Amino acid sequence: MTLIKSISGIRGTIGGKPGEGLTPLDIVKFSAAYGAWVLENSEKKKIVIGRDARLSGEMVAQLVAQTLLGMGIDVLDLGLSTTPTVELAVPRENAGGGIIVTASHNPIQWNALKLLNQQGEFISEKEGQDVLEKAAQDNYQFAEVRKLGNYSKNDDYLDFHIKHVLDLELVDPEVIAARKFKIVVDCVNSTGGLVVPQLLKALGVEVVEELFCEPTGDFPHNPEPLPQHLRDISLKLENGNFDLGIVVDPDVDRLAFLNEDGSFFGEEYTLVAVADYVLSCQKGNTVSNLSSTRALRDVTEKREGTYQAAAVGEVNVVTQMKSSNAIIGGEGNGGVIYPESHYGRDALVGIGLFLTHLAKFGKSASRLRASYPNYFISKNKIELTPAINVDSILEKIQLKYQKYPINTIDGVKIEFEKEWVHLRKSNTEPIIRIYSESETAATAEHLANKIMLDIKEIIAEKN
């Protein structure tokens, strides 16, 4: 059993002993701590909740709701929903915060609580630390019987979200409808199945083939939208009857595309393509995290904008986007953040912008993908013993490569012309993650192997 408490929320596998898995006691404790934080930091005694379709979702959501009611907080329950839908609902409902019950791309045995502030954005590191401390110290108090919160439900927010996408200035349903797209969708039997097909039909897509769109929570494959997990939809496309494949994760904040021939557009290139379209309509800046493809920087500079990198993590990307006044940003995991909509990864907004872009491009998805710089990312890790000082290793790597441009806002990222390598230590286990990118897969692998050899040599010197 696993339980991970972090500044972004609590997540773990369902079952086990308290403190070792995500048990009802842990859910109540952490919900109460978050409720106490909201009451301290907002005059709004209301919290919006929603969940993805995973099997444990209803149980966890009920525990969350009843705990908050017991603290005197009103709860608006959106039921089966998406992460970006809850993010939109929080400010619209004038709430003090929001909780999304979802473990995102994690497998079926996992669940989690994602925590939002009153702007509908993920809480900051400092705010998250405050919630953790309240949970650790049982620093919360429940309400007297006449001051309990009120519970209400609203099932209309998915429809609101669809209309919100249609109303965005850069989304053009008429242009999309004119292309008579035929699209196959994989929603991994979660809440994307309730909203993605409906969005596509509202956008004017002629044929929508639904694959795993029943929100049963019984995931038919690993829910992370990576090529090795998406054989079924790839086979559907190989026969040439569709123009595009669309895949979302269980809470619909990550978005991946497949080309008309079943090949993969590339999760890293979701943001690249959407950003290219937005920048073609409006000059501006972009942001992604340090581990995302360089292609976004290339596209941004070609459009006369400025690209900046942020530390890994959505909250860090959002902070950097605000400070640099970026008009589009996100993460290379298929997360599109479009401030004109809201500051959160939103697959539905990404779909609207991408389909408009593809329709105006006038050619196939594979041709669109071929129009962008081609990079390959290699993802590796080195497992270490707890006794090894990871910070010391990173310092020595930085010293070894000091003649190259280095970014240290999140681990160590070293730039080599159009290649880079990014080293980050895990916050939960003795691991160094090593991401590298180059114009060929072989070169990216070689670069990663060279850095891993350097690390092993540093460790050997200490012994």
C-alpha cells in the first residue's frame, strides 16, 4: 500500500492501514485540514467538489463532502466531472476552493485529492505546506450541530464547459464543421466519455467513434496516454477511415492525438501545435516546464515571441506564465494551459483550439506534425540508496558542465546547442530522473547514458 502526502494534495492506493494507504481515516483527516485552511484564508464558506469515474471515486467523494459539511462548510458536488470543469466552477460559484477526487493518470487502485484555491487554481507550495501541517497536528475543528454545512448538487457544469469552449474567440466551429472530420476517441472509461464526444459533436465533427467512453471506472488499459498503452485506438485508425484519434486521461486534463494512419502525433507536440496556432493569431510569449520539448521554444521564436521555462509542476508553470504574461503554455505531458480560458490544464480547450488549427491547416494530422521541428526525448532514472546525497551529486554534475548554459530552478538542466539533459531528484524516493532531448533518438539516449555514467563515477569516487 502507498500513501503520498505532498504540497499538491494526498494520493495513494485504496485500502490498508491508516497512514500506509489511502484509507477513510486519511481522507477525512486531509479533507478536514484543507477545510480549515479554506476557512482561515477565505470568507467564502463553500467548496466545489467533483470526481473522475474510478471505482473508489464515489466512496472518497462522499467522505470528503461529509467531512467538509461537518466543519460548517457548504459543498457543491458536481458529481462525475473533470479537473478543468471543477477549476472553472470554483470562481463562478464564488467558492473558497475546490477538491477534485482523481488520481489523474495513475492506475485503477489509486485515488487522490487535488486541491484548488478560490481562483480555481492549484494551491501554492506554501499553501500546501500549511495544509500538511494542519493534518499532521490535527489542527482543525468541527462545527456545532446548528452550524453544519449545506450540501447541493449541480449536474450542468459539463454542458457549461462545452459552451465555454465554443465561446472562445480562437475556436471556430464553422471551420471545423466544413472539414467534415471523422474522429475516434478513447476516454479510458472515465468522465471524458461524458463530455469529449459531446464537445466534438458541438464543434461540428461529422463522425465520432467512441472507444472506451462508458464512465464505469474500469480502465481497459493503463490510463496514462502514452503510445504503449494505446494499441486499440491505433488499430482503429490504421484502416484509414478516420482523420484523427483523440485520447484523454481519466480527469481530462491531459490530451494526446494520433494521426490518420494510427501513428502518434506525440504527447509532447500537443502543446506545440496548439501554441503555434495561438501565436499565429496573436503575438505573445510561451512557457513550459524544463522537461518539455525544445520544439515549443523553436515555434515561439519563429513567431517572434519569447519562451521561458518553469520548474516541473503545473503550479510552477502557471506562476511563470503570469509573471511573463504568456498567452499559452503548459507541459509536455499533453497539458494545455490557455489563460484566455483559465489557468489550468484543459483537454477540452486543447481540443477546440487544435481542431480549429487542423481545419485551417487544410491537410492531414501527419502533415501538420511533420511541419514542426522533430525532437526525441529519452526518459531514464537512476535508483540510489537512501544514504547517497543526491544534492551533492547534482552539484558535482553542475561543476563538471559549468562551461555550458545551466538552469538550476528545478534540479540541473544543461543545454548543448539544440540538445539538453535535465536531472531532477524525486521528492519521495532516492531516485534521480534524467530526461534528455536531441534531434535523433539515438543521440538522446547517448546523452542520457553519458550523464548516467558521470553519476556512477561520482558515486564510485565517494566509496
